[in-house]
Amino acid sequence: MGTAIAAVLGVVLLSLQFGAGLRDLSYDLPFLFKTPRPVDGVVIIYMDGPSLEQLHQVWDDRWDRSLHAQLIEYLTRCHARAVAFDVRFAGTTDPAADARLVQAAKENGKVVVASKMTPQLFNGEVVGWKLDSPFDALKSVSLSGAVEGSGNDKAVREHYRNLAYNEPSLSWRAALLGTSHPLPDPFRERWLNYYGEPGFIKNISYVTAVQDTNFQHAAMFSNQVVFVGAKYDVGYMGGKGTDDFATPYTRRVGRKSPGVEVNATACLNLLRGDWLSRPPPWAEMGAFVFLSALFGFGLAAWRPLVATGLAILGALVVAVGAILLVWQTHVWIPWMIAVCVQIPVALGWSILTHTKRWQREKKSLEQALAMASQGEMGRESEPSREYVRRPLPFLEQPGAITSALMELSAKDRAVIADHELLRCIGKGAYGEVWLARDIIGNFHAVKILHQSNFKDARPLEREFNGIRKFTPISREHPGLVHILHVGRNEEAGYIYYIMELGDDQVSGQKIDPATYSPKTLANELQKRKRLPLDECLQILIHLADALGYLHRQQLIHRDIKPSNIIFVKGVCKFADIGLVTDVAGDGRDATYVGTPGRIAPEGPGSPASDIYSLGKVLYEAGLGLDIERFPELPSSLTESEADDELFKLNRIIMKACDKNPDRRYQTALDLRADLIELQQELRRGKISK
């Protein structure tokens, strides 16, 4: 399960937009560990602040184009490989300056100018994109290419490619003119490999270059691809609308790179062949599924403390491996998804499952030890005392609890003839109920009562006498759980009885010992809150008939509640008959036992007190309210005439639960008769549904 959750999260974050943050971080972080090295092949001429002031220009692409012509002429004489302008040259300005620019570009023969994708808006919404190219005369003597675009965080990570328009990038065009080697497909996926912090690539101010009449900087441009573009001063326009972009190094130094530097970096990647690439989607998904399985299954095998250490170590290994992969092979993967999501999820699931397992095993061990100690205390044997003094190993290593349970020998447990006790499925103040399997493979429930749970021998003896009387009659009525065998161990000080096993909550009589959980009326009410009236009446009529039969045998139940009503092959029955006893001669039981809130005011020793308890069950099942709210009614009773039948049901409940036993139903059969009458009226339709 931990593997599956981690794998699904990895694939989702790998594919969908809300995983972009981790993917971007995976790309950016390796650059923080990269050692910058000098690169050659590209020089940048910045149209910067000093150039703006000294040449008396403005902040847009309409600088005096005769200056650009003069710069191209200068670079031609310097034998630059190519000249790339990160300037759009949209439309015409001064015809003479435009003509000079066109002539200079024609004579150079290796000039590239910028084009740009601009959005087409309609009613404020983007309905399409348009490619803006330079004016026609310039386009006829030069190449054009689209400038690099940024993501939502104004960071450029991927080389420009737009399959919808047959327009390569400015960088690809410049690299094409600057090398004799074949270039990769201009529309293939590539990722920028930045060489250093903003300003790392060799650069010079525009005004310095254009006024270099003595060619002092000629060697700087010789055999280089020269990029020309703007460099805005910090603070200009508050950063809004400026041509600067975030790079991975921005996280460390806080500065952004001008757009022309980003384009120059992309060109260098192509000239040097060292751009970054990313594996195909199927390979990435396979890698993340593998990591999910590795950590999902691997961490589950260790204790939480060790698993935490292994998870941290694993995260470091993945991180270091991913960073080395970038610089050794120029391949990057979204490794932060594994480090920040998949490994923590696998670790969290491992800790959760270990905690749950320890809780179950600890509980089972405590129950087994309690049984062992109670049995041994009855005979005060030395081996038992030695066992109790042994330190419990369940905190020392995984699986120790299960091993400790296996150490319990037959004499440390209650011994049930021809039955194997599988696990404890219920525990109360007077004993435990165990799931057991007989020698032919049938499953039963075994209730074990220990002498040590009673102050003296008389209560246990009375319990035994009650069970002895209940056993033969239990098989005479379908509403009573069948007792199959009763036994006692005088030496160990306990009695037990074997019962038919109730249905499983999910699978009925198809019993799986590992997951078995008995189906009770309490479970049904917890899931459904309230039973439909017809179903409720059917169940309570059946139970009232069973209770009447029990009372006629001079026995009382004393602990009627939803959790003690089980379903066997779909039929409800009174179970947990550990408190069943004779009706006391004076109408009161000597021992005040039962469940608070369900015991009649006069005490639990008479048939009338059982009727009181059954009335509370009717209140919970029929009205869907907790007994603590008795005698409150559901709010719907005052809002709809469709609940008339519930008013009549409530009158039956109030009579069954009357504090005065003389006004209460005198027998369970009287209660059953009123329930049958209500059922018949409901089915005849006399009371509206």
C-alpha cells in the first residue's frame, strides 16, 4: 500500500501542473553545486544605461538604426562569426537609417534579428498567437528567430520550441551561422545549461563597441558569435515589463539575467553540444515506480527509527545521484518528487503500519499474559511467577511480540478440549471471548471466566449454575445463542463454554481468522444509525419472544444491549450470557451487575429489569438515538406527519422503560404482542409511511 500511494503521487506530480514547483526545483538545484568554468564562442554587447545616456537613445527597439548599422559594419571588420540582435526592428522609422541598416546586414551576410510570439486578445482573453517579424527589407537580407520564452515564474529553463510555427529560435539561427557542424532539430526538446551567475558570459557596453574607432577590442569579437541586446538598470520601471529573467543562480545571488544573455546561453549550448536533456516520460515514470517499490517495501521491513535513518540516507543518495547525473551526462530528472514526496510517504506509511502492528500484537500479548497469569495465580505455581517476571521484548525488535506469544506453552493458556484458541475477539470484566477452531476445522466462540476475576467462589459458582441451566434451553429457541459445550478446570481456576460463532461483519459465515469481526446489532446501528421500522420490529419481536422463553425457564439475562445481540446466519440472537442467572427469590439479584444506563431503577435481578433493558435497545434501533438522550425524541417527529408510526413506537418504548416496574410490561410476551400489532398496522398501511 505504501508503494502504491508513493507511485501514484509520483506519477501525478510528474504529469500534472501542481507538480511544477518540485520539477522546477529539481532542475534548478544542481546549478548551485556547479563550479563555473570559462566559456568561449559568444560575446554580448549590452544596450545598457551608460549607452542610453551617452548616445541619447530611448528604452525600446527604436534606437537610431544607423547606430546598429555602424555596429554591424564594425563587427564585420572584426571578423565576427555572426551577429544576433535581440531587437525586433518592427516597422520602419527613419528611411535613411533603415536603408543603412539593411545594407550593413547584407554586406555582413550573417545577421540574425529577433521575432517574437505575441498574444492575440479578444475581450481581454488570449484567443491565439501571432509571430511578429522584422520589417520586410531587413528580413530579406537576414535571418529571423524567436527569442527564448519564460514560464509563469519568469524563469527560462527550456530552449524555445514552438511546433505550431515554423520559426526556429534566435539562438538556433545564430548557432547555425556560427558553426560548420550540423545542429540538432530546432524543435527538439532541450534544456538550458547555464554556465554561471548573471554576467558570467563575456560582455561589453554598446557605447564602448560603437566608439571603438581604433579597434582596441577587435580581438574580443574575432571568430565569435556576437549578441546585441538590452540590459536594464536595477530599478527601472520597478522591474515591470523589463527584459530580464530568473535563472537557477537567481536563487543564490538574487539577480536576474537579461534576455539577451539567456539567448546567448542557449546559443552556447548548441555550439558546445552541452545542453541538458530529460528522459522520455515512460522512462521517468518507470524510475519513479521503481523508487516507490524500493522505499515502499524496503522501509516497511525496518523499525521506525531505523527506517527514518534509511529514508534520510536514501534521500541523500537520490539527491547526490541526480546532481552527478546532470554534470556527468547532461541529463536531469525531477528527483525532488522522490525526495520530498515519495520517500516521506513511504516512511510515513511504514511507521503507521508498524505502529498498528505493534498495537495489535501488544494487545494480543497482554490478553494472553493475562490469561496465563490468572490461570497460574489459581494454583500459585512457581513456573508461572518466573514467566511473569521475564522482561517483555515487544519494544526491542519487530516481530518480538509474535515470538513472545509463541513462547506461551499449553499450560500458560486455558486448555479447551479439541479446540485451538486462535485469537481473542472480545474482553469484558469477567472474562474473554476467543475465536477457536475444532479438530475438524469448524469455527466456534469460546468464553472463558476466571476465578481470579471474582472476590470469592460464590459468584463464579452461580455463573456456572446459570450456564448449566441455560445450555440445554439455548438449543430450544432460535433467538438464543447455542451453547455447544461447558467445561471447567478446577486446578487453573476457570470455567468455559463453547458457543456457535456469529456472522462476520463482511463475509457472514465465511470466516477468515485473521480478519474476523462479529456482526452485532451495535455494529449495524453504528453504520446505519437507525433501522427501518419494519426491520426494527421484526428483530425486536424475535428478541422479545426469545426473552420470554428465557424468563419462563426462571432465568434472566442481566446484560441486554446491542453489542450482546449477534447475528448467526442472518438471525439475531442474545449472546454473552456470562451474566445469565436464576431469578432471585425476592425479585432482586444479590449482585448488582450490568451496563450503566441500561439497568432498571430497581436493579437487574428480575424479568422486568430485562424488559427495561430491551426497551432501551428498541429506543436505539427504532429512533436512532443514544440511550443517554432517553427519553428525547428525534426532531423529525415534530416536523412531519409521516412519522406517526414512530409516535406509536415511542409509546411502546416508554411503557417498556417505565421507572415503575408495576406500570411496565409484565412479561416479554406482552411487549411482543404490542410490537406485532404495530407491525401489522404498518403492513396493512393504516399508518402512513
